[in-house]
Amino acid sequence: MQFEQPAALNKYVDASIPFTWIVRWQALKLSLPVLICCSLLVVEQVLFGLWLNDRTFKSELPLLISCAFGPAVFFMLAYEVQIRIAHRTKRTLKLESKQVYISPAKYYRLAFKHILRWRLEPIAVASELSKLTLEYSLDKKRKLLREWSVVLSRKQERDFLSQLEKLQQPGSTSAEVLRLTQPLVRKKVNRRLRSGAALALGLYFLVHGLPILGGCLSPSSGESQPSRPGSRLSARGKAKLREFVTLHFSSLEEFRRFMIIAGGSMTVLGAAFYFWGVSAVKKENALAAAESDAAPRAASAGFEAISSAPVKG
């Protein structure tokens, strides 16, 4: 059985409606560390190319500015298009014997074993409608809870409960159905920029350190030529690199040792920052999961269990 919700009702289930500049800033803020990392990488590539070709940075300032802000502009344009399409897309929920289909969603097909709970709650400004929220988790330990919501009419709600009851069988995965007597108000879980910044720093150092370390430790790294055959550098660029190495290092071997130390240091720093960031993100996800699981039960008189019988999985 399939349930459809008109796109006009998305305002009751989509937190990005109305689509204000505050909503845009929140999306940009979470991605800012990674975007800065991408901008730095692009600018570095351009600066290196300008240096190899003896072109002044000042003369190419517009290009450098475009490269610096390009990733953020591209991200915001893509986000704008995605959000506006989502706002104009109807939502669908399809129940089958072993799984459900939801759209639009990142994971459009879910087995019943991944569903933790169904939640029905009233909509304050539309008493003839109700909001159905599907709570699910894809990891076995259920540390990261996700939600997807759809608006149902009273008739659709009755049909949904009837269909769900037909799918219930003893001994299968249990997915409780809760009906709240008032709309659920959640506390906002703040995502810290610290974890995102640590991940971005980790990626930044790894992108630099791993290629340098791998190139210096490869069997062909001891060749007498600083640029091996197959290099994309022009003859002019190769000559510029040879001049730089000769000017700052007494020998190619000294240059190679310096690059090994630099590459190894950046790789270690990158791995440290990356795993620190991953650990911080996991802690934030655990807090969000705990809040998501506890919120519906916080008001003991605020809900009634419609069904706690197992649902077929």
C-alpha cells in the first residue's frame, strides 16, 4: 500500500521551510571547514602553476579570488537547487511485506528490521492532518538514529494503521507505534565546528603528506632527475624545480630526506586530526541518538502506545 502527500504540505515536515538566510547559513556553517580545506587545495594548485610559469600572483588576483570562493559558491548553488526541488516534491510512503519505501530520502528502501519506531503526532494548525515519523537506524548498535516524516489525512492514517497491523507477526522485529497527544518539541543538538575543523585539517594534511611520503619512498624515487618521465610538468617547470632544489639543498639526497620528514610529519598529523574528528562526530551522534530516543517518552502523559506488537521483518 502506498501513501502520498502533496508537496504543499511539506511545510509541516521540512524544517528548511520557510527557506530563510538563517537556514542557508546553518547549512554553510556545518560544511565550512571542509569548504575552506577545498579552497586552500585549489588555491595552492593555482599558485604552484603560476610560480612554475614565472607569473606574478598580483596579476592573477581575480583568478585566485575565484578559486578561493569557488567551492563555497558551488556548494551553495547546489544546495539551493536541491532544497528547492525537495520543497516541490511530493512525499511517498510504500509499505510492503518485508520493507518500506520512502521518498524523497537518502535511503529510500528500508527493511523492517531497521525500523525502531513509528510516531504519530497532531499538527497544531491543521487538526484534520497528522504527522507520521519513521525512526530508523542502519547500524547494528543503533548509535545513529534517523527520521523521515510524512503528513497523512485521517483516512490515510486509518489505512496505514490497518495495513501495518496486517504485517505484524509474532516473533518478528518489533517496531512500536506511538501516538502523541501534542506535537513533539525537540531540543536542538548543536553540532560543534570543532569536529568538522579536525576532520578538515586531517584531510588537508593527509592529501599533502601521503603523496609526498609515497613518492619519496617508492623504488624509483632515487633517480637522479627530480622529475621522472611521464610527469605533467613542462620543460620550463622541470627546470624551475631543479633550480629550486639546487639553490636550497646541497644534494638530491638531502632534498629527499627533507621531503620524507615533511611528508611523514604531515601524514601523522593528518591521521591524528582525522581520527580525533571522527571520534568527536561519533560522540555528537551518540548524544543526538539519545535525545531522539528519549524525547517521545519525556512526557509520560504525552503519548499512548497504539501497538507494540512485532512487525514482520
